[in-house]
Amino acid sequence: MAKQPSFTCTECAASHTKWSGRCEACGAWNSIVEEKPLSAAGPGKKSLGSTRGKAIELTDLSTKDNPPKRTVSGVGELDRVLGGGLVDASAILVGGDPGIGKSTLLLQAAARFGRNGMNVVYVSGEEAAQQIRMRAQRLGLESSPVKLAAETNLRDVLTTLDKEEPDLVIVDSIQTMWVDNIESAPGSVSQVRAACHELVTFAKKRGCSVIIVGHVTKEGAIAGPRVVEHMVDTVLYFEGERGHQFRILRAVKNRFGPADEIGVFEMTGRGLTEVKNPSALFLSDRDKPAPGSIVFSGIEGTRPMLTEIQALVSPSPHSQARRTVVGLDGQRLATILAVLEARCGIPFAGLDVYLNVAGGMRVHEPAADLAVACALLSAREDHALPADTVVFGEISLSGALRPVTQAENRLKEASKLGFASAITPVQKKLPKVDGMTLRMTDDLVSVVNDIFGAD
């Protein structure tokens, strides 16, 4: 009797008996594909039967374990994102747009780890070994103790790794690897899931660390089933705009450290270099005040970071005004414009609005609301704020300003870079920062009246 076909959702990995346009488990559309079941998917019977297994040893929450052993690469920004270094027997998934610099970053990291005494194996399924050696020569890493392999058959790769007993394995990329007991093509849901499962299992059993490179979709998420992200210990995204030299390594999941930390790199002719003070670099081109230009003091992970938010407001020649946003959430801009019009009486109808975060940086926290509002008002009224002023604060729908976390660290970072004043919400128990003058306000109406002189 022929087996019934199996259908799996590429977003949540839920199984279905037949195809449908929408997954009932996660609600995603056009995400269900047909695939053959894995040979090791589980027992053939519906029940485990009467056979008993062995008892598992249980522990309580007070059991003390030694902290995981970490190896520091020497690349400070990478070690920061990893939570202090590479943890033994950990699995790390790295995603990013094509050509953003993932292979360059990992080759530089592999060279650093190799120089620190680790046995490093770099397996590439996308490039020949000669291409990797050419990149290493360009980066000045040709003498680093890194072993190369160009292979896509995962069985051969695991056999080689079992023989070499490496401390670190880098696989570039998971979409090119294929498992010979699965008939689907490399890059399919079955192949990606099986290959990742085998690599993670190998890492846990052999005690070596595995870094896996993953392709991303046009929406920016890592391609393949989301279950792959659940298998690994750490998920990193390598972000950046091709027109800018800055690159951001962002942790979105980390079982051994903070899950919102970032590392900043600069792309040069000699590869990626660390940016020790990102705030100073992002503000390096800001020499004098200009309408629509506001400096925002934000928090990325555990570090304060200053970025420039730029706005341009101009009369629209079209019947429907344009709203263009780069580096910020477009929905957040729409909310701030609505609050300015409803609570402050400042209309933006018939005006094109362009908003940008300078340097290719992306800002996600709501503490940037007040800086965005000030940039919009400054551009609309053609009124520039002083060049030594920073702004931060969250705007509620009522127009009130809400205090934000780590205000003291934001102010200290601004003071370190020469800023003398700050526009902030009213915050209780905020210690004074030497050299900083605070202008604390309760609501957005006060900001409009006191700073921009509008009613």
C-alpha cells in the first residue's frame, strides 16, 4: 500500500495531511510544501507500546554548574555579540544579505581562533578552496592555521570532521549541504532541516563549536524552516547597506549571553575592522546644525550609541503625500505624525515626509519617538536645534512623554562626545551628569511650544 504524501509548513514545520493555501498552525500563506518523511522521523506505530525506557536523573534549581567555557577570538565586537566569547559545543547560525560580508567576517574570525590555538576547519559549499585562499591573501591571513574544504555532501563532511576532531567548524552555507538519504534537492526544507540537525548533533556529541551560514529571504529573514533557528544556540544577523561602509552584527537569540547585543564593523579594502566608538563614527560627518537633523541617544544591547536622525518635509506635487522611511519603522512614523496632528495641531497633510537614520544604522527602540518628532518639526519649521543637543523619549498616543530606560547611560555617552544639553521626558531620580543641561518636559505640546515656538 502506497504511503500517503506528507505536507509541511516552511514557517513553523507543522505537518498536514493535504495541501492548503494557509497553514492552520501559524496562519502563514503559501508556506505548505510536499516532502517525503525523514527515515528517522519516529516510530512507525502510533503508540510506544509497553516497552519501558530508563529513568532520567532529575536535578533541582539549586544545583550549581560551572559556567560554560569560552574562547575569546580577539575580535572585540564579535566576542561582545557572542556574550564574551565562543562557547564550547555551541551551534551558531549567521544570516545576512548576499555580499554583505559574512564569509569575510567568518574567515577573519576563523584565522583569529586558529592563532589562539584552536583546530579550525572551514567547509565551503559555495566557493572553491582556491577562492577562499585568494580572499585570505587579500586580507593578509594566508599564514593562519585554518584547514579548508570545498564539499557539499554532508556524510563526507561529517566523516572528515570525525577524523580531524576540530574545535571549531564553519559551514558556508547550510543551503548548499545535502544529505544522501533524502531525495529532495539541496536547499529544500527537508535538506536544510536534516543537515542542520546533523551538524548540531555532531557539535553536542563531539564538543566542538559549529558556525552555520544561512541565506536570507527577500524579507530579510533566514531562509528555510523556522525550526532551524530553534535548533541552534545563537542566531546572528549581519546587516548593512551596500552604499555605507558600516556593518552591524546583531544577536537576535543567544542562550549564553544577551539577545539584543550588536557589534559594529567597518568594511575596508583589508576586510572588516572593528569600530571601537560607533557613536563618534556615526556622527563624524555632522559638522554644523541643520534643519531636520537631530542626534538621538539610544541603547543597543548593553552599549549606548548616538545616531543622527534626518528628516525632510516638502510640499507634495501629488494628490497623495509620500512617506519614505530608511532605518526606522514606517508604522511608528505614521503614529508620530498622527499624534502631532491630533494633539499638537500641526498638520502634515499635503507634505512629503522623508526620514532617514544616517550611516545605515537601524533603530528599533521606541525611545527614538521624541527625536523623530523633533526632526519632523525642525524640518517643517526650518528651525535647527543646537548642534550640542541630544534627544530621546517615548511618545504615547495621548501626546505625553514617557521615561525611558538607562537614561543616565545615554546622557553619559552624549557628554563624553561633547554634547552639552538634552531634551528628555521628566524622569524621577535621574542623577546629574557633569556638563549636561537637561530640558525635561511632560508632553509633546510643551516641546512644540517651548522649543519650536509653535502653537
